[in-house]
Amino acid sequence: MSGEGKGLLFLIALIVIWGGNYTWVKLALADVGPLTFNAARYAGAAGLMIVAFALGGRLERLLPARGERLPLAFIGLLQVGVTTGCTALALRHIEATRVVLIIYSMPIWSLVVGAALFGERPTPRTSFGVALGAAGLAVLTNPLAMAWTGAALPGVLLALVAVFAWALGAVLYRARGWASDLWSQIFWQIAVSVLVLAPIAAAYESSLAINITPSLLANLLYNAIVPSVIGYWCWSQALGRVSVAHASQLLLLSPIYGIVQNHLVLGEPITASTYAACALILAGASLSLRRAERAT
């Protein structure tokens, strides 16, 4: 099999791993608070990475270069702590289908953030992509498409904060070159997020009951290993064989997979407005990513 073919296999695995994880997180939140769940799964991921580094005789390379630790910590807090924390909180309020669609509008938000911070000028094509994505979000959250309860608005706002934090972190990350090893960067971002999430979870969720069920334990173990460690490994392997733009465009299939899995596992409905929002958001994100491909 060619290198590009292997890259596509890694990306297909990621579509299942990342696109489908919203379902499993939604199920886990029936037994534990969202911040506690995130702190626990990332603590497990960080611990596994320490063991892996030690067994590989690379423990001295666990941390990134000194000059890169502070900016990577901030980016990690955005992309790991804020994004996944707010995503988990949003899942307590609205359907996983809506959350996954909002989160995967990230390429559109990254264009907006890049223009605001670095003066990146969008082309007419990418401006049209942003407009399509905004229209998709409007369809997804309009009063006729959503049962607006007291919990729905906070859920939508939390998902929007999550995707904005992901976009901001991505823009800041690509704004400079990094000398540190990819795995040390991942470990550092996860570890810093745990140090922030753990005390916040202890302060705000100490009164929430934790039901230690086999389902919760399996979900924590899965999230510590598969989306957090294996997922990033697949991503790095894919990027070694496929361009970033092409890989990102293929990952746009993740919300489609997630929507289908949410329907099958959680029983969430797939309505006409869901189809319309999905088409608009994915079309807008795809146009946004084509700009990135020309820039690389």
C-alpha cells in the first residue's frame, strides 16, 4: 500500500475515534460531572504517556524546550482544557449531534480569528465559506429546529466557546515554528490542562455524585487511551503521508459519522434541519480549508 493510502487509513480511524467520541462522553456524563470526567481522562492519558516515555528510554524528552513551555501551556489550555471542558458541559444541555456540528465549524472560526489577530485577508471564496458556515449554525440553532428550554441556550453558548477556543489555539499554534517533539508537546498540553481542570472540578463538582459503574470505568479508560493518545498518534502518522489541508478536509466526515452514531446509540433524531445545517457547515469549512491548502 502506498504512503498516501496508509495516511487515508489513519484518517478513517480518526473519523471513527474523534467523530464518535461525543456519543461516549455523553453516556459517561450520566455518572460523573463533565469537569471531573475530563480531569480524570486527561490525568490517565498523561500517566500513560509518562510510562510510554519511560519504557522507551526517552523520559528526558518528556517536556518541551524551555522557551516553548509557556506558549504551549496557553495553547493547551485553549485546545484541551477550554475546548473539551466546554464541550462536555455543552453535552449536559443539548444533543451530541448539535455539539459535534458546532465544534466541526472550527475551520471557519480559525479564518475569523486569523483575520482579527494577524490581519489575514480572506478571499471571496473563503468569505463565502464563512457565510455558509454561519448560515449552517443559524439553521442548527434556530427556534424552529431546536426545543429551546432553559438549558438549550447555555449548551449552544458553551459549544461556541469551545469551538472558538479550539480555533484560537490552532491559529496561535500555526503562527510559529516549534522545535519540541510532537509527543512532548501533546504531553505538556494535556498535563497543564489537568493541573487547571482538577482543582476547578474539585471546587465546583464536589457535591455531584459519582457513580462508579463498569460503563464509566470503561469510558474513562477508552478516553485516556484512544482519543487522547492513539488519536493524536494517528493524526501525526496521517500528516506524514497526506497534506494538512487534505487531511483536514477528510476529517470533515467526522461529524457525519458522529451524527449517525448518535442516532443509533443515543436515539437522537436526524431532522431535515440537521441535514441542511450539516451540508452548510461542511461546505463552508471545506472552502475555508482550500484556502489553507493554497497557503501551504
